[in-house]
Amino acid sequence: MNAIRPEKIEAAETETVDNNLAAVTEVEAGIRDFVRNDIAYLRRPAATTTDAPALDPSAEATVTNVNSLIQRVAGTSLAEIENLISELESLRDLLHAEGQRVQREISGYAQLSQAAMKSTRMIADNVAQWKRAADGLRNS
């Protein structure tokens, strides 16, 4: 029977995680380098307008595509956030209204309970008086 030691399993899992992290880091570094190289000319201070070289049409198209993509992603995200905020505000209003309704109902139940206690005391007092009157009539 072959048994794998737990230490070997943990070492293999750690090695896999390290490999995955290395791959992710490498991909992120590649993306960063690509973006830096692609838009580096935008960061350079412009010389005079007469000395400024015309932008390469493919670079300009790339910048336009990137800007368009960022606007679409940001626009969608902002719309989602605004929808979420409005939903949360309406939920807050609903919860506030429900809280007030529950407080009113609890207050009503408390008043009803107090009225029931008073009625029960009055009934008990009257029954006690009747009992004393009945006992007085029997004894005489």
C-alpha cells in the first residue's frame, strides 16, 4: 500500500501556489510593460506645435480604443453603482417605514395589554366583593 505523507502533499500544494503566483506576476508585468510602451509618447512633454510629430494612425487608434474601452467599463460600473445606491436608499426608506409600523403595533399591543390588565383587576375586585357579600349572607 502506498501512503503519501502529509508533508509531501503540503509541499506540492505550496509549490503549485508559488507557480501560479509567479505566472500571474509575469502576466501582470507584461501588461504593465505593454501599456507603458503603448502610451509612453502621451506622457512626453510636447515640444512646440510646429515641432510636434504627427501621431501614428495605429497608435492613435489604439489610444482611442483604450479610451473607449475604459469609458464603457467605467460607465457600466458607474451605472451599476448608481443603481445599487438607489436600491439601497429605497431599501433604507422601506426599513425605516417598517420600523415605525412595528413601533406603532408594539405600542398598540402594550396599550391593549394594559387595558386587559385593568379589566382583569376590576373583574377580580368585583368577584371578590360578590364573594364577600355572598359569604356575609350565608353567615347571617
